[in-house]
Amino acid sequence: MSITLPPYAAALGIIIEADGAGEDAPVLRMDFADGLSGRPGNLHGGAIAGLLDMAAWASMRAMLDAGEGPARFKPIGITIDYLRGGKHRPTYARGRVTKVGSRVATVVVEAWQEERSKPIAAARLHFMLGRSEAAES
Amino acid sequence: MKTSSRLVNPVPHAAIKIAPLAARGATAMAVPMAGDGEFIFDPARMFRAMERHGHSAMMGFRFVAHGHDWVELRLPWRADLVGDAETGTIANGAVTALMDMAGGMCVWTRLGLFRPQATLDLRIDYLRAAKPGADIIGRVECYRVAREIAFVRGLAHDGDAGDAVAHMAATFMFTGPPMPPRGSSANPVGGPPGMSA
């Protein structure tokens, strides 16, 4: 199984580090580049948000490509907690689809650097599944 | 009136219409100091330094306007910022980055000075898909500054502020004391380290 990330992933230098096996979603990797820097010595919060969003999207894409739901989804919202400053080193992120209902799916995603157990940021997202008036307007 | 002297563009939020950048930029960048010589943080001037470096440069953020507690930035559409190759709309993550940037700047604008800070949490509600190929304008206001935390809220739109594509709420945590005012003996050059214009 292989998914193709949207153009914005390439702009941030995000690649698929591990495709995921079994029920695991892909692990994404974003190497540090000057274009991702924020306050001195730190990754920009916006770049971290981009990685979290992309990892959440990838977890949904991987799950739906595996034939477990509708082919279409769109985000309703994202809530990000910034937990630690991101340093000038590679950052990883993986999403986990925690619930798939008939209309909405919930994803939690974490980003980390040296240690998986010390996430630099976490987020929760809701996605609208298939067609729905609320998300189409 | 102290407050009004800080207003560079004293137009009520709802009354803002999107005008050509050049027309608004000229107004927004004109007033770095209050009449009595008191230092006032100037987001337009700071942004001219920031837009050449780091994530702002990579994303292509542009300064649009500000008031005493709000900042408006623009994210020009670019093919590599697209989040859905089929529709050609700008990625949600890019909109989030724009709002994070405008959020941080509006805190300094309300404070009237630079103070190191980090985003603590940020929530975005995606109200509708942006128009394919459209620029995104992000406007964020700081409505409260507490001792350790600043609170902001904002909206993103693609041409009509009355028809937002996203709403945003966030908090920023201060990570250090305010920086000395530009032009003071402790900081004769002005701006935070690495941000001098």
C-alpha cells in the first residue's frame, strides 16, 4: 500500500518514512530546513501544524484505501497542543483514526523528534465522511 | 486619546473590505511611532524583516494591515501550497500556519512591544473549502493579555471577510520578558535579536 501526499507535503519536505503495517498508519518525516524555522532555534509552529495535518490526512487515506470506508473525506476542524519546542532536527508524526462513524471520523496525531514518548505537539481532528451538507455548503 | 493614537487603520472589523495591497500597505506602514515619541511596536516594519527569513519567507506570507490589537496577513496562492491536487485549493496546514503567524504578531501589536512567546494551543474550524486558486487572507485579533498567556481569535477568508473559510482561536505563552524598546540605550538598533530590519 502506498499513498501519494498532496503538493504541500513536498513544500514542507515531508516524506513517508514508513508505510505502516497492519493497522498502523504511515509515519511521516519532515527534515529540518531553514524554511521551517520560527523563533531562533525552533521549528515554526505553522510547519509543525502542517506535519500534523498531513499525518492525520495520511492516516485517513491509508485506512480508506484499505477499503474500510467511503473514499471521500474532508476536515471539519483541528485542535493542536504545542507541548515542547521543536528543534532543528527531523520531526516525525503519525495519526491514528480513533473512531469511524457513519458521518464523522476522529483522528489523533502526535509529532515527535528524538523520542516518540516525548511528543513536541499533538492534535485532534474531525473529518466529514462522504458527502454531507454541513461540509459541502 | 491614548488608544486611538495607536490605531493605524481604525476601521471596525466588520467594515474592512479587501483592497489592493499597495493601497493598504502604504497606510499600514506609515506610523512607527506615536506622536510623543513613545515606542510603538510596528508589525509592518517587523514583518519586512521576518518575511525574508525562515517559514514566512518559504510560505510567502505578506503583510496587509493592522490595528491596535489585530494583524492581517495574506497567503498568496502557489501551486506547491496546494492541499488537494484535484481541486487546487490551498492546504489546510498552510492556512493554519498563516493564522499562527498572524496570531503571534497581533499579540506583540496589542502589547506595543516584542515579547518572546510560543503557541500553546491552536484550534481551527474549517467552515468551507477555499476557492481553487484563491489567496487566503488571515486576520487575527488579540483580545486579552494575561500575565503568562495571550488569547487570540481570528478568521481566514478568500476575498470576502463576511464569508470566512475558517475560524481560529489560540493561546500564546510568553517565554521571556519583553525586549527592550527599539531605540533605547539597551537596544539602539531596534527589534528582537535576529529580527533587525
